[in-house]
Amino acid sequence: MKYLKTFESHSLNGSKGFEILPEDALKELLCYVDYNNLENKIEVIPDPRVDGTYAVRVYRSEDDYTFDLLWNRGAFDEVEFSSWPPVSGDLKFFESYNDIAEEIAIDLLPKLQKIKDEKGIFTVGMFDNYMEERNADMKLTDEIMSYLVNMGFDFDVDEDEGEDDVEFDLKNTMY
């Protein structure tokens, strides 16, 4: 699928990847580091889900300091990613899935319907596994599932999650 892709890493030092940041981002980046100095190391990761958003890891040689920046909505924010490259859910790097979730659902609908037709069943658990195999987090999976249901895809009930398994303790409930 074209929307569930992995990160691509680009180095600004040398000839590759320099053009990946918008011109206004490059101007602001000069406030943090001289990217023309080859002793400085700059790594840029484009957000695969939010166009125009980039995670930037900078090593500034003059003070032997490494820090992270997030280019989003026309400005850099100083951030601290818990891992590098950033993963889903890391700060606001993946803050909104709405547009991409709908596009993924549109791509998936015929594939999932074909699987359901072939197997005779397609449960929420099967969908969770399908998405997990493609490294999607639960938030994205839930949003895609909502779009699929709104588009008419009918998930089957897992046999082990039938309504008979749900128990409520109403004895001690006060109304």
C-alpha cells in the first residue's frame, strides 16, 4: 500500500537529501546549525502521514551537542524524540491520521472484502493482526476501522468475543 510506508532517512551533509526541507525550513535551520559545515551531522526524516512535516536530528560539532527538531506548520519546535528514527506516537510527529486513515481505508476495502469472500469471515481481531503486521499503531488501526465500517464493510464477530462472554455484575450497583 502506498500510504503504509517506512521511514526514509536523508542526510543533509553532502549532495543527497539537502532539498528535502522547504526553503524556509533551511533558513530557520541556520539559526540552530551551519548545515554547510560537513563536521555537523543532520538527519531528516519526513513524516509519511503528514505532508510537509519533518523530524530533524542535529549533531553540532562546535559544542559536541545532539538535539532534535520538528518542522511542522512552518516553524521548528525543539523536541526530544524517545527513539530515532521517531516512531508512531512519538510526540506530535504523527498527530493526525484523519486524511491518511480514510485513504488507507479506501485502498484496503476491496482487499479486505476479497479476503472475507475467500475465507467466509473477517473479524476485528483479523484486522488488528493485519494492521499490526504492517506496523500500524492502534490509533491508526481504529481510525481506519471506523472508515471501513462507514464505507459499509461488515466485520464478523470473533467467536471468542461473543456476546455470551460479557458478564455484568449488577448486584452492587446503586441507581
